[in-house]
Amino acid sequence: MASRQLLTIEEVNALKVEDFELLFRNIIECCPEAAQEIGLKRPFNTIVEFEKSFHNYIDNLDDIAAKEILLKKHPQLTGKISEDKISEESQNEQKSAGINSLNEEYKHNLKNLNKEYEMKFAFPFVICVRENTITTIIKEIQRRLMNNRTIELNNAIDEVKKICSLRLNDLVL
């Protein structure tokens, strides 16, 4: 996905604070505060350690409300990408999954499922689209609608971590 040259962990550690924060501000969707906090933990010995720092950031959020806020930063999968409302990373991920080229039937179905999901859980449906197809995304939202709120919050957070890992792998060796 990334068109830039991948950085080594040594190069990540050597980045100026502002460059680090700019580069990694959307590893967790629209969450520059994560990049700020994680940048203070440098140096990292490995990409795995670096990745784990982002996962730990998510896991260590104070309460359920903080995790819900994090989830609400993710865009809905609507079949139409509004480029001014989502990060470049999300735009690219949704385009690669074909979200922006759905036929009207899929768009309608996805819109209704998203609405039902958000009404039930009060946060948008989050899934790592790069690991799914349109068909599996729709099946997954239908399946996850059967969950209770606690289980679904954990599922959505796990999906954020998958997205985070893929985004890091787009940038760092």
C-alpha cells in the first residue's frame, strides 16, 4: 500500500519528534495522541516491540468510554468514500477492498446494516477491510450484530489492532 520507502526500526527511532508524530498519526485512526505518547517510548528494539506499543496504548485506555471514542473515529463502510471525512489511510483501504465501487444493492444493504449496528452498539462497525471482501464484510456485520455490547466492543478493538498492524507494516520493515 505504501509508495514510500520502508523505514528500519533504527530510522524510526532517529526521527525528529514532529516527523514521528506526522508519520504515525493515523496508525490508530485519527489518533495523533497515540503517536505522541508512543514517540516518547523510543527507542524500540524491533518492529514487534513498536507494534506492541500501539496495541498497549489501545489496551491501556482508561475505560470503556475511551475505547468507544477511539472506535467512533473510524469511518463507516458506506459504499461511498467521502474523502474530506476520513484519513488517507482509510480511503486507500476502502478503495482497495472495493467499498467505493459497490453496486446499489450492496450499498443499500451495507447502509442498512451499518445503521442497525450503530443503533445497537453506539459506535460504527469496524473491520479490517484489507483482510476481507465485500461478501465477508457483510457476513461479518450480520454475525456481529448477534453479539452483546461487551463482546462487540472487544471485537471492534481487535479489528483496530489488525488495522494498526497493517498500517505499521506499510511504513516500517
